[in-house]
Amino acid sequence: MPDRSQCRIVKRVRRLVILGGGTAGWMAAAAIAATFGDRIAIVLLESDAIGTVGVGEATIPTIHWFNRLIGLDEAAFVATTQASFKLGIEFVDWARPGSRYFHPFGRYGVDLGPVPFHQHWLRARAEGDTPPLSAYSLATQLAAAGRFARPADDPGSILSTLGYAYQFDAGLYARHLRAKAEARGVRRHEGKLAGVERDPATGFVTALTTERGERLEGDLFVDCSGFRALLIGEAMASPFEDWSHWLPCDRAVAVPCARGGPTAPFTRSTLRPAGWQWRIPLQHRTGNGYVYASRFVSDDEATATLLANLDGAPLAEPRLLRFTAGFRREAWRGNVVGIGLASGFLEPLESTSIHLIQSGIAKLIALFPDADCDPGLSARFNTLFAQDMDGIRDFLILHYHATQGHDAPLWRHVAAMPLPASLIDRLRLYRSSGRLMLQSDELFREASWLAVLEGQGVTARHPAPLADTLDAARSRQQLDRIAAIVARATPTLPLHDDAIAATVGAR
């Protein structure tokens, strides 16, 4: 028989309190409720008087994991959130004035054996004229043609190389998630936070009190209070690591405008003198914003630049947002877990904000603690979260640093700024032999790094030695065949607006 003196009484988390609604709060509520059901009582405190950021309308393909987890039907989701499909991001003027390149979701080419596809292409380029990398990306060609198709499971189909995400109204998405969460028993409390009660022995948060006099007790607390970070930052004093010396943009002005013409199946990022402008086409409107560094341009100037570069009439007053790039290396401290903006923020250049919300939620679910919140679990969470943030940070810095021909002060600054050692190593390896040394769990894969490196003029001097093993003629035939298949397939696939209509009509 087991020695009962060695048995530990396990106290499960039975009450979970989420501070803050918006996209992060309702994503957390919906996912945890879908996972644990009625084993955990979930309450969410938010105030209608406190606005949400709510301009993050573009996503990356990892959103499919989250939507499957909570049981979202794609047709209902697309209809309810006024969503469009997204095949990638077009970058205008980033490499140099007048340039364009596309960061596609999915892959370049197909699997050609032990030598990576891009090494086939690098060798062909080194030996003479070869089509641009974009010729081997079905997602890029579909985006340019205003068309869309979903990936196929058949690895023999060129459709298997596709990936896609969504562009949607973040406010409608949060509302949709709220309905899902409340249907699973999540209880919403209206009101503002008045106080935080803590256990004097452990430092754990024990309850939140509201201005209405309510007391919300919990075993575990999730902080989705946005940039204010009322629990993880203020109550638990988790320090913030400032990355503005690498990512100097600290403000954004956003405004929706009337849509016109066909709905583009991609987000556009256009370089501006003090930052960059986003364009996100939805079914009912187009989202626009200017992300900028306030030390190089005034708010009024930035607003004027944005309004002068809209595709249609503005539908609301411009909205100003302030932020600092960086994060908390202890996003989980004690029994408080910061999710979304409370844990950190990396500007929306590569549409990672919603990914980081769901990534934090996924890690929390996988490492979900007992009520004693084993420090080993929070340490693992923080390590994994930091790896995510560090990797995305380097990818974003690459965009800023690898620009040419721009004389505005911001662009001179970022072209000359010291880089993180991790990015220096990655650039050195690619420039020398086209190597992309990625960890298995990095968010941005080979196609993403290739798109930005080559798109912004960071080229490999020669292919890796492994490419010397290729039969040059056969490799070139394979490349030509892939480009031809992509070119033939593109005009046969649906127009983007037809694909949206078919999806919504399938409800």
C-alpha cells in the first residue's frame, strides 16, 4: 500500500478570474471554457466605459488552431466578423522607393528531397537568369490576381503549398467570442477594478474588488487589461523590457474608410517617412493606420499623412494609440498570467498581435497549474513566451534595418542601429551561403525569412555546399516545371470575392 504520509492533497484551480475583455479577454475565456468545461468557474470583469485597442484586424495562419479549439464554424465566423481571406502581406517601398515584394503564407516551391528548395533556386540564380522567387509561390501569384483557394491535403497538389489567414473586424470577433464563451458558462461582470487583494504569505492575488462593491475571488487570475497591465504589471510588479531602441515606432493613428473595388486577399504595408501605413480590406470597409515614431513626426502630421492616403472616404474620426515595443519576461508571476497587451506588445507589422494572444493561451492550457501554481510551470511558460517574443522581434527588426534609399531621419537611424546578436548571426549565415538556421518551434518559417530577406535585398553570395550535389540540368527542369504549374493553376482558381460569397452562402 502507498505511504499516505507521502501523498499530497492536490487542490485544483476551481475559480478563474479574467480582468479585461476585448479580443484577448474573450479569446482566453472562450478557449479555457472550451477546454475545461464546468470543471472551472470562469468570470470576466470588464467595463463598457473603458475602450479596447481593437484595431488588430489582420492575422496569420496560426489562428486556425484557435478557431478549431473553440469550435468556430468558418462560414459563420466569416459572415459574423465581415472577414476576408489573407494570403500574405505586400510590402511597398520597403526595399527601396518604388519597390514591392510579397510575404506569402505557405511555401515556395515543393519538396525536392534533401536539398532545400531555396538552395535549388539559389544555385540556378548563381548560374544564370532564373525567375524571381515569387514565381514559385502560388499564394503570391493568387494574391496578385485577386484570387483565393484553400490548401489541399494531397501533397501531390500545388494547392498543398498554400496557407491562409483572415482579415476581420476585431470588435465583431470579440463579440462573437463572447457569445461562445457565455454559452459555455462564462459570467461577465460589468465594472471597473477598484482593488486587488493578496495573500500576505504567498503574495498570490486572492480577489478583485470592483467600484460597484463586488468581490471576485479566484485561484488563478488572467490579466487582459491591455497596456495598463493592472495585475501582472502593477500588482505583481513584473518588469517591462523596453525594445524601443530596436523598434522605435511608438504610436499609431487608425481610421476605417469606405471600400472600393474588389477585396484584396492580402494586407498591404507601405513605408512612410516616419513609419509605415497598413491597409486591411474587409467585406464592409477597409482598415487603415499609420504606425510611426513620435520623435520624427507630430501626431497631426501623421494623421494628415494617413488621411491623404486612403482609398475611400473616412468612416470615423482618426483614433490615436500610444505604445512601447517590448514585453515582460515574467508574463506569469505567482498566480497571475498576462495575456495579450498586458504581457507585451510588438507592433502590427507582421500581424502577430492576435497570434501572441492565442500563443499565450495555448501555453497556459498546456501548463495549466494546480492552485499552488508550481513555479516550475510559470518558469517554463516564461521561457517559451520569451523565445516567441525574441524571434518575432528579430524578424520585425529585419524589415526596418534592411531598407535602402530612404533619407528620412527614422530610416537613417534604423539602417545604422546596432542589431541583436541573434539577428546578426542569422544575417551572416544567409549572406554567406543561403542558410536559414531555424529552431523547430519558431513562428516564422523558411518562406517568411526568404520573402523578407530577398525582398529587401539581403541576398546570398552563393548557395550552400549541399547544393553542389545537385544535377544542374535536372534541378533547373524541376524549377521550370514548378513555375509552370503555378502559372497554369492561378487563373483557374476562384476570385477572392467569389470565395467569400461562397463561404458565407454555405452557412
